Amino acid sequence: MSVQTGSAAQAIGEYLKSPDDLVKVSAFRKKLEKEKASIDSRLKAGVKEQLDATRNGLQKLLGTRANLQAIKDEMYTVDTQSKNPQNVISTFDQISRVSMVHRNFEQVEEMVNSLKEMDTKLDMLEEMLAMDSRNVIGPAPNLLAIHFHLNQLEAFRNQTTHQAKKASGESRAILARRFERLYEYVKEFEEYFSALCHNVIPLCKEGYPSVVVKMIKIAEIEGKEDEKAIAIRLVKKAAKMDAASKFRSMQANARIIKHYRLKMTKSIAESVRESFDEALARFEDPNEFLDNLQWMYNDIVLVESEVVPCFPSDWSIFSLYIREYHKSLNETFKKIITSNPGAGFLLQLHEWIKEYKKNMKKLDIPPEWLEPPLLEGKEQELLEDYVQVIIQKIDEWSKNLMTSEIEQFSARTEQPEVDPDSLYGSQAPFIFFNMLNQQVDLATESGQGGILARVVTESNRVMRSMQEQWMQVVASEYKKQVDKPDEVAGGLGEYCIMLANDQIKCADYTETLSAKLEPLVSEKYKVVISERLNDGIDGYLDVAKKCTQTLIEIVFNDLKPATKQLFQSAWHDASGSGLALQIIETMRDYMSDWQAFLNPSILDLLIEDLLDAFLVAYLDALAIATKLRMGIAADRIREDVSEAFQFFSTLKPAKELEAYFEVIELVLALLEASKDLVFLSFKEFAKVHGPNLSFVEGLMKARDDLDRSAVSEVMDSIKRRVKEEGITDPPEPTIMKKITIQNTFTRLLRQGIS
């Protein structure tokens, strides 16, 4: 109201803008009164028209109610008379019986005629079906005609069979035999129809979409007949029926529900599955199957452009095809994966699924039609499976290789092979790294640094496992040789050389692999790959070191009898110089047998280890010496060292050897120094090797030119000087750390034995 008041005031304000406008008020009032009178007259006329229309409507409603009551009364009268016609018509029973007899005669006559004509019709239909069946992917000109006549024959059969339910068993059997041919023909027709359904796409591809339309028409006709039969059966169960309805019910009960539309869609689904089965059977290699799936996309395009227009929209035929293609594709992939197709296929499949999603999006396929997703959306797990297949292959091949190599190493029935460089070696490194490179290349093809790093990590695990096995095998074989030398095969040294050479080759192969892979990945994975492969290289070098140590142990196990006699009474005799010569000649024999077949880098290590082992054995023997005849011992030591120096100078430059033999010179100075000057020699010795007081005291006690008091005096002086001058061990341990110092009791026991 406030808005209207405001509007009226605003309208009045348009007329009364100045004091002079007040003279216009009278004219303005007359104008408004005239407009009001006009509006009132129109309203009265409208109200009168509305009242007249309402009055007419009420009169019609009353008339309709009267008519309805009259109709109801008439219907009640008709219903009463129809229920009891005999009350109205005296001869109704006779008329009814005559009518029934007449109808039965007509039906019998019709049935007999139909039975006579049935074989003729079947001859015609069989000829038509044979003509169409010769080429399933053809025009099928007789399809609708066949179905029409067949439908009539089936209706006749159903009606006749139902009517004969109360006949004798013999009559029913005769009737069944009469219809056997029809049953067989129905089966043939349905097989032909199913074959057509399996070939919907080929029919459209070959230019026969009209055949598909005919098939749909047949399915719709059969569907309507099914609906009628089902509806009548439901009505029969729900209410009483008159004679006509009972006759229709008789036909409905006799009809077999065919579900043609359902059969048609099932056949289409089966045809899609068969297409994938045929494609899978055509290509034995799964990768070829994956490379040749373009036919599926071609079919989808053809379905959309040629097949879909043939079907009514309520069939949703495009959705059906897409869902079935997707479902069959998923089942096929699962079947292939179950057969362990190999790592290459898994990687290719992972990439293909990504392209599949893009292609379906380009084809505007709704995502809900592609449910569930391929492999249940777990295609990322293909990469994990891909890695596992690679790992499985590496594990499997390495295990087989190690089993064969360990058997050969333990049996040692043949001389080790000689490689092109004239060194002992086997094919194992080449075989293993050839296999490893193949698997690493597969991982590289993934284009993912994480996968490559994972495979390299697993390769390192396998390398370490093989290295640990070799460590155990070498240790075990050496123990057998020491414990039961007569029961083991010979040639352990040669096989250790072969193994050491193989390990160096493996280290070189690993280094090459690292250089190949590092540029292919980001810094994050480069570090991982480098660390794992460097760890593998270290492991190979450790095994090679174990082999050289075993070679040294083989040598000095043979030298035990000789080294035990060093610095004993026999060593002091004139023939004692032969002990050192025996030791040296034994080492010379071994080295002459081995050095030509050993990798030069390992040979250098072996020479250093052999030299080191000789010095340790010599000093160990000196450390446990119980009595040294100083007049002879010093000269004998010089002779031994001279022989050893000459031998090792054939293996290593003499200039380098001087640093190794310096320890013998320092020890010899301790033995030759007078009681008063021992500290000076000790100081030179301790400057290089540290105090080693137990070792020095043992030397002093072994000297026959010093009695107990002199030894005690010398050691007290040395210990005091060590404490005063703060003499300590050198920062880096020297060979003296490897010397075994025996306690006093052991020395006395050894002295007693001597």
C-alpha cells in the first residue's frame, strides 16, 4: 500500500508543480470520476459473464450425474441377464451346446487342414532357410517371410498341443511325432538367427544393414508376443475370466517365452568375446596381440556410424558394444598376465592402457561405460609386476649359473679354461652380465628412474649374494684341503686364480654398467645407482682378495713344517740355511705355476701379500725363538734375507723391496747390539714400528749372549726411556701388528720340547 500511495502522490505531483496549477484541480477531478465510472461498468459486465458460465457448468454436472446413474442401472440389468440367460431365454442351454459343437467342428476341421498343409509349408521354409544360410553375411531376403510363416506354425502347434492335454497318451504321442519336424526347423532357424546376431558388425560392414533391421523387427514381434502371454497368465491368476479370455489364455499357456531381444544382446556380447579370442589365438606373442588391436577401434567407429542407426534408441546398442568390448579386453589382458608373458609385455601394456584412456576420451565414450576400469584400475601395479618379473629372471638365472659354477669349482675335474688373454677364466662373468644388461635394458625402457634404480638395487642384492656364496665356497674348499688333503680334488689354487680373474672382469663390467646408466637418470636416482654398483664392485674386489689370501694360505700351509723349524736348533746347524731356501723355492714353484695365468692387477696384490706373509711368518718364528746362538744366528738371518730378497726381486723392483725388508734389518740390529747400545737400535726400531716391548723382550731373552740379569737390565733401561721420551705406536699400523707374541708359559713349553 505504501508503494501505491507513493505512486499516487507522485502522479498528483506531476499535475501540481506550482501554485498556479491549483486552478486545474476541478478539471482533474472530473477526469478521474469519468475513468472510475468506465472501470466500474466493465467490472460489472465481467462479473455477470462469470456467473452465467458457472451456472451453466453446474447444470451440466447435474445432467451428467443423472446420465451416469441411468447407465449404471442399465449395466446392472445387462450383467444380471448375462449371468442367468436361461431365466430370460428358455432354449439358451440348447443354443449353447449347439454353438459349442459347431465351434468344435470348425476347430477340428481347421486343425486337420493345418496338419495337412504343415509339411508343405515346412518344405518351402526349409528351402528358403537353406538359401539364406548359404551366406550368413548376405542379404537374407527370406528372413521376415520365414519368421512370419514359422510364427503361424508355432501358434498352431501351441494351440493344438494345449488342446490335446486331455487326450489319451497315444494320441499325444502321435501328435508329438507330427510336430517333430517343426521342432527341428525351429531349432535350425534360431541357430541361423543366432549366427546373424554374431555377425551384426560384418553385416553392416558388407552393406547389409537391412538384415539387422529385420532381425530387430523379429525380436520386437517376439517380444510383444512374450509380453501378451505373460500378461494373460498374470491376469488368469489374478481374476475370473470369460470364455474369450479363457481361449486366449489357452494360447498363452501353450506359448514358449522366447526372449529374442535378450538372446540377441547375448549373441552380440558373445561375438565380441569371440573376436578377442580369435585375435589372441592369431598372435602367439602377446606383444603382437597388443600391437594389432587397431581392429577394436575400427569396430567401435563402425558400430557408431553403421550399427547404431539400425537399432531403436531404447536398445542402447552403442553402450552395449562399448561395455562388451571393454569387458572382453579386460578379461583378455587378465588371461595374458596369468600366463606370465614377460616384463616387456607388462611395460608395453602399461603404456597401451594410458593410450586407451586417451583414445576413448577422443571418441567421447562416457566414463561410466568403461567400468570397472581395465585391470580394476591397478595398471600402476603392472610396473611393480614388471620389476618383479625382471627380479625373478635375475634371481632365477643367477641361481642356475651359481649352481653350475660352484659344482664345477668344487669338482675341479678339468683344468680351468684359458681366455683370449691367456689367463684362467670362465664364461660366467660374460653370461651373468649379458643377462643382467638385458634386464637392465628392459628397466631402462620404462623411462622411469625409480624402476631402473630399483632393478639396480636388486641386481646389487644378487651380486652380493653371489659374492657371499663364493666367499663361503672358497673358505669351505680350503678347509677341506687342509683337514682332508687326500680326499679332495686338486687344483684349488688354479681355480682360485680363475675365480679371482672372473671377479676382476665382473668389477670391470659393473663399472661399465654404471657409466652407461648414470647419464640416463636424474641426480636423485644417479646417486642410488652409483652407490649400489660401487658396492657391487667392492664386493667383487673382496672376493678377488679372498682368492689371493687363499693362495697365500695354500702356500704357507705347505710351508708349515719348514717355518716351524726356523730359529730352532736345526736352523743353527750348517744345513740350516736349507730351511729358508726350501721356503723360497716352494714360493718360487707356486708363483711360476700361477703368475702367468693371473690378472696383472691381482698379481701385484698377490706378490705384496706373499711378501707380507713371508715376513710375518719369519718374524713370527723369530718371536717364538727360545734360544739364538748369536755367533751364527745373525749370519744365518742375513743369508735368509738375501735369498728372499733375490727371489722377490724377480717379482718386484728391488728398490721397492728395500722398504719391506727394512724391518728385518732393524730387528737384526737389535740382536747384534751390545747390552749398552741396545737402546739406540731399539730407538730406530720403535721410531718406525712402535715400542713392541713384548717382542723386543722375547728377542733379548732368546739371545744366548745375555743372561737373565742382563736382559732385565736392558729391558728396564728400554722401558724407562720409552716412558721418559713418550715413545708410542705409529699412526698407521705396520707389519709388527701382525706378529703373534706368545706368553712366557708357551715359550717355556716350546723350549722344553726343543
